[in-house]
Amino acid sequence: MNIKLFFTRNARAACRLGALFFTCFYTTGAWCQPDMRPSGPNIADKGSAFYHFRVSTLDSADGQRHYKIWTGIPNKKAPPAGFPVMYLLDGNAVMDRLSEGLLQTLSAQNPPVIVAVGYQTTLPFDLAARTYDYTPPDGEKSARPGGRKGGGDAIFRRLLEEKIAPQAERGLKINSAGRGLWGHSLGGVFTLNAWLSSSFFHFYYPTSPTLNRQYDGVLAKLAKVEASRFCAKSLYVSEGDGQPGNNPHAPAAEVQDRVRATLASLRQAGLSAAYWSWPELSHGQTFDAGFRQALRHLAQHGEERGACRQAE
């Protein structure tokens, strides 16, 4: 849905109407903050005919961040190779938006186990925790929204791979070659950096990654990769084409052009890399579209094996 606002007084209503997580615009160029109203019961609480859920908790080593993990397990027998599995960041907001209709669609294919990694809060986002967990240490601290501390992505990735994933996958038949990772905005930056540095996942789905300012160095790193080291991985970057306005998280038009060019160069080098675009969707609106598309894609392609093609 494309929502255009022409009067400042309509901003609050538009945020609620669109359920936009990070962006809504009007003629002053302002943007709406995330909808931080407490979440109600989600699909794990209500129950599903196609998935069943188990919930676990975990604390960071320094005791500063407190995680809540929802593991959605298909109500069907695992295929011979095992279930693919999707790890979704900002798990509270994902669970608030995960619908029975989507689970039904996934169940009709090769449904992935769904691991929504969130925080122990009733709010859709823990802004301080996600800023620390999803951002690399080489950014300028002053540029981070709200002065929140960042730079903990390597610590969080180790926690994700070494503790959260084994706990989520315990007792399940998992296809380790079908592990996917999805993240939006700063979570998209985390997902791109994971593609660069991790071999734990094989399908990477960054949605509208925040590549402005201190994080645009990620693109330079992508452009310089040694293709032979990335053959087993697939990268699917998705973005909206709505105008970013003053939203510091939204990629600027020139950044989007660089993203397209970088992915094209990866494809020319023989790697599995694709760019998905949603015309007219803003940065915030891509949250819902992004995780849904990633889940559908993994359900269709989770058994595929990555391999380098001949360079163009």
C-alpha cells in the first residue's frame, strides 16, 4: 500500500494505518518513529494449524541484553535432508506480523523451521539492544541514532551461531545447507556482514540495509571479495524505492545505485547474488515484505546447493 501524506496533522494516523515500522513521510520531510506500542498475543500464543512453537530465553555474557527466541516447527514430517531453517532478526516485530496465512503457504512447500530472535520485552523493538547487536565496531558512534552504543555484531554473531542456533535446532532434523538469515535496516547491515564473515548460513536476505554514513564501507568490502570463498552462499538484497526523506536508516538513492552495481559485479564473478525491489515501498514498509519474501523463497529453494558459475 502506497501512503502519501500531505499534511503534518495526518502523520500519527498514517503511522498507525500503515503499521509502518520505521518510515512515514509528509510534506515537512519528517519521518515517524517505530510503532513502539506493546505487542499483543502473537501466532505462537494463539496457535496454528501448520506450525507449533517453543520459546526460550538467553542472556548476553555481560548481562546487558536479554533475548527471547521463538522456534516455529512445521506440523509435518521433515524431508529426508531435513528442514531448512530461517533465522529472523527483530524477532518480536516478526512474531507480531507472522500470520496463519503465511504459515499455510510455507507448509504447502518445503516449510522452514522459523527462528525469530528477539528480546525479553513486550515492545516490538529493543532499540538499544538491536543497535549494539547489529552494528560493526568500525562505525562512528556519534552517528548512531539516539547516541545508542553499537559495535557488538561479532559478539552477537557468535552468540547466534554457538548458543542460540544449537538451542533452537535441538532435537530437530535440520538441513544445515538450508540455513537462512534475514535482517532489516541495521539488521540488514548485520546480515551483509555475516555474508562476508560467516559460513554458518547459506542463504542471506538483507532487507533495506542501512548503508548510509558509517556503514557504507560494507559495500566496498562486498566489491573486493574473492569469489571462490563465497560459492556456497547466496545473497538476496531487497529494498524499497520510496523516497527516504530524512530517515537516517533509509538508503539514499545513490546508495541504492551502488548496491545494484555491487550485486551485478558479484553475479559477473559467478556468485549467487540478486537484487529484489519493491516499487513505492518505503524503508519501513519493506520490513513486512522482506521477511515474508525471504521465508517464501527459502521454502522454495532451501534444498538448493550454492555453486559458483563461470565468471562472465
